[in-house]
Amino acid sequence: MSGFRLVYVGGMGRSGSTLIERLLGELPGVCSAGELVHMWQRGLLDGEACGCGTPFEACVFWRDVGREAFGGWSRIGAREVLRLKASVDRMRFVPTLLSRRWSPEFVRRVERYTDLYDRLYGAVARVSGCPVVVDASKHASLAACLRQRYGTGLRVVHVVRDPRAVAYSWGKRVPRPMATSTSVEQEMARYSPGRAALHWTAENATLAVLARQGVPTMRVRYEDFVARPHGCFERIAAFVGHRGDLPIGVDGTARLTGSHAVSGNPWSTSSRVVTVREDTAWRRHLSSRDRALVSALTAPARWRYGY
């Protein structure tokens, strides 16, 4: 890690991490790049738009990043990167990544894979002029890979939310407005309540192990953030090295400006004024059967986080 500091926003998707990522990107000296794990497919192969609204490869910012990192995007094979990702950056490899009982071939694959991200992060820092780069990819498996390269130089903001709320959100049908006619994913992914519960447990457990292994980590409960957004974000900002004015008021209102973030959820890239408030729809609409299933599958991890 040379010339930049990396902040990784991790946790199960639909936990409120997008707003935290966007707020971090409003801090001076911080560039929030979005969910870079999806850039290879959605940006390079599917031609989806950057946060500025321009198709990825036509965006001047990302064009310059590609040139700085790899000599141009044409020099990097996105499909090859995805094959490499499938060989190291999956939840099935997490036990190996955490144990460090690696074969020489696995070591080489992880080194090649994380070298791509190292070059990418460095280029984002140089092109943006920001010393802090935020990757909101969320995936715990990628965090485990990055730990091998950066060690304690990696800082993780671990966002966690009540698993019943997460399961309800994963069950909703939500279009992806950034998708093109050829995009592999036309809608946000959907999980059954049981599958969402198992993913919630695995993702959060992996990030907790990384923290115990020495990765500097700040855990943020969604419910605490929406209850006291200004104070909670003040602590998050301090964790990434910022002390000073914040982009969110004491009343929880924030003005989000445009960005060059890639991927994310349907509102992750738009300019808007938002007021932070808790989404409690799951309490009204999640069936008692699904609530009981998720509660059973996520205990005792759920209790550990105060749910």
C-alpha cells in the first residue's frame, strides 16, 4: 500500500452501508469508489453507467484510472479477472483465507488477484487526488483476500443490521436502473429468507474473525446509526482519519453530491438531500414464519450483536 489509505466497508448487503459509504465520500480527501468488486462485470463487460451517469468506459475519471492502473482498460481482461476471482474470492475459500494453510498455487492466485486491486486503489487515489480510498464492496471474502496484502494497513467499517430486516430486504424485487439491455443482472439479487440468514451469519462472522486477527475494525449497527446519525458518523469519520466538519447535520439531514462510484443500489449514485431515518417495513411485512426461521438460523450470532 503506497500513496493511499484503504477503507473497506464490509457487511451483508441491505444493511445501510450505501449511505455510510456516500457520506464518507463527502469528506475532504476521501474518494468513495463504490463497489469495486462488481466493476469487472458491470462496468467493463456490461457497460453500465458510472455514478456521474456516463457509461463506465466513457467516463473521464474511470478512463484515467484505467490508464494509470493498467495502461488502459483494454490491457486488462475482465473475464480473466472474474475467473481469478472465482478461484479465491468466494465464501467457500474463507476458511482457507483465514487459516493461511495455503498451497503455493493458492498463494500465487491471491497475490495476482490482490495486485489488481492494489493497482486499482492506487490509481483511484492519484486520479482523484484523495489519499483515502473507500471500497464499499462489502464482501467478507474480498476483505479476507485484502488482509493478506495489507495486514493492519487495511481498515474495515463493519456495518451490521438486524438479520430479519436484512432478510426482508433481500426478498424484495428491485430493478437496477443502471443496468443496460445486455447486463447480466437486470434486477437486484434476491434471496430466500433462509439463504439470507445463512449469508448474514457467514459474512458477519468472517469480518469478526478478521477483527480478532488484528485488522483495525469499527463495527457500526444500522440501528445505532439511524438513531444518532450525526454522532455515529462523527465516530466513523474519526476512524478513517477525519476530524472536522461533517456532511450530515445534527438533525440527520445530509446533502449528497454526485460521485464516480460504480455499482451499488439504485440510489447509490444520485445527488440528493436525504434525512436519515430507520426503515421499519420489515416489522409490518415480514411473515411470522419467515421471522421465526431467520431468528432461529441467526442465533446466537444475532444476540451477540444485540438483536
